[in-house]
Amino acid sequence: AGSGASGSRYNAFKTSLTSRNSLYLIRKNMPVWQRILNLPFLTAGFLIKTVFFSKKGLGKEYIQGLMRGMRMGEWGRTGPGKTVHPSVFRLFQIQAELWINVIRRFQ
């Protein structure tokens, strides 16, 4: 159907913003150890999406959005200066849910 802000399903503006936000959310919400643990899956996902958007003529915009997402600061969950992180136990629960859902996805 498309986006209310961007006006269509696939365009340069939306592609750039969504790629930036997808990488920023990972940086903001996952501690470094969890990003490293999930790096193979994240890399595969970003590579698949790069190929997908390249076939639509939007590969450059997708990669530029990822680069902007990498440059954004890591503010944590509540904004600058107010970082709140879940407990280590909760992070392990979230990680287990991620793995379970990956397995479910490929079944």
C-alpha cells in the first residue's frame, strides 16, 4: 500500500529512512555482546536487503541509510543522558526468543 509519509511502497526517501532506522534500533537496543553474537544473522539480512533494493534501483539509497544509521549516537532506551538497560537475565531471554523465532521462520 505504501507509506503515508513517503507516498509509495518503494522510493529513495523511504528506503533511506527505513535502512537507517533498522540499523539504529539494533545499535540502540542491543548491547555490544549481543550484536557480536547476532552478527552473522544481521549481516545476512542486510546483504539480502541490499540485493533486493539494488534490483529495484535503490541499492545506493539503502547503503547510504545504513551508513547514516551507523553514525547516529547510541542513546539507549529513553533518550540522551537517560540510558536504561534491561537486566542481563532479560537480555538472555530476548536472545533466546530471537533464536527460537529464527528456527520457526525456517521450518
